[in-house]
Amino acid sequence: QLQTASQKPNTMGPEEDLPTLISQKDHLNVLRYVRAHQLREPNLVVNHGKILLQSKSLGDAERLASLEQICIAACDIGDLDLAESCLDSIVNPTSNNKSLIVTKQSSRYRKLLALCLEAAGNYESAGAVYDILLQDNPSNAYAAKRKYCILAAQPGKETDAMKALDEYLSKHPGDLAAWNQMAEMCLSVSDFKGAAYCYEELVLGCPLDSNIHTKLGEVYCTAGGVENAKLARKHLAQAVQLDPNNLRAWYGLVAAAEGYLEEVEKISKNKREAEDEGVEVAKELIKFGGEKLVGIYKGTKLAKVVNAVLKESSESL
């Protein structure tokens, strides 16, 4: 038998998508969908959440989950009054169900309180709350990450932020997002060696990600030196193999090969002879990469510009 939207069970079926739920004004499942897919849609959560909280049929567990979600979304869009209201409702529930009562001493409440303090710009108080969470549980990854975020949000505290992130990674080396953030911070201060190390960690976690190989190749290329140029060539070649449509990697491969030839010219004659095979490989890569790029841009407005640039590279061989 067919069921109407109102008769459907409260499960996220595979046929349901976010636009459909929004059009059906299924406020509860809109919030569930956003939570399940870890989407950052604060305005959507706030708009549907406000209506959902007015429902008298909303279960205690769902109300608590919705209040937490709306509180975080309100902080995200700067609606501090709504965030504070949700926080008050969480510690002063209308339900008598003791299993759903959240105390002010609980980590659940303190996490939300600290987020509200961050949103208000009260970083010192927010940091103090995270310190308490870390005292209770030194392996609390959430609190450690938020301490880094607090420092990163304040101008002039970039060094402290890097130290906080480094300390976090020493205890949570499997957090790939943190390694990516550290790589970006290293690049911001021209620490190419540090950035390369971070991207190498990312490659270990995501060996089939073409974009990570591209970024790592670019870092090695920028760092300079014969050995770094070889590593750049290696990772950029891997990037185009994983994704033949990665234009950035194709350009990088040509640039890395040219950079390798320039670096070889700087070394002594004896050492240069040992690089004869590498030189031939680099020349072939420049030709191959150039032909690939010309083919990609053929028939487009940029074709003439690309041809002119690549022609200069070929003539320099």
C-alpha cells in the first residue's frame, strides 16, 4: 500500500532527499538529514528548527537533539539570543525523563556553552571551558581542536595556533583534516619542508586522492633542489594518472620537469652526468604534458595562449 508523506515512518529512506523534505515541510527529517550527512546549513536548520520546536508531538529525545543542533546553527549565523534560548531549554527541560536531563556540569552542556562564548567573541572564557573538558578527559579531541580554533581566530596568535595544532596532532595523528590545516599554516609562513611533511601524511591516509598528490608535488617544486624536483615530478605524475582531467596537475608536471632541468644546470658537471637519464625523462614529460594540454584546450578561447606558453617550453629544450 502507498503511504502519504504524513504516514511515512520517521526513517530516512533512500528515496528521500533534502529538496523533497524541504518542499514537504518535513521539519523533523530536514534536521535529521542535515545531521546524518553532516551538512553545514545553519540558516536551514534555524528556519525549520524554530517551527519544529513549536510542535507538541515532538518526542523528548528528538527535542533535545534538535535544541543542540539549532543552538550550534544559531552560533554559526551569529544569532546569540536564539543560541542562549536553546541552551537554557536544554538545562531546563519540560520532560521528567531523567535520562534526558542535561546538567551544567556535563560535557554535553559545556561544549555548547563554549561554542556560544566563542560566537560572542569571549575567547578567554571559552578557552577556560575547554581546559576543564581537557582536565576531565585529556584525550578529548573536540576540546583540543576548539582550542586551536580559538587561537586561529585571533589576529597575531598564528604561532600559538600552530603550536596548539601541533600538540593536537601529536595525540591524534589520524586526523587528516588537521594535517591539511597544518599544511596550509606551514605554507602561510613559507615552511615548505613542514608543509611537505603534512601532505605526505595526507597521502598515507588518502593515497588515491589526485588533489593531494598535486599539492604535495607543488610544494616540492617550490622548495627547489634536484631531489625535491624529482619528488615533485613523481607526485604530479601520480596525480595525472589518478585523474587524467586534473589540469592543475598537468601544468604542474610540465613546470616540475622544467624546474628539474633548471636545477640540474646549477650542479657540478660530475653530478650532472649522473642525471642524464632524468634529464631525458624530464624533456619527454614536457613534450607529453604539453601535447596533453594542447589537446584539452583545442577549440577553446584559451587555445592560442596555451599554445604560445607551451611553445616557449618546447623551444627551450
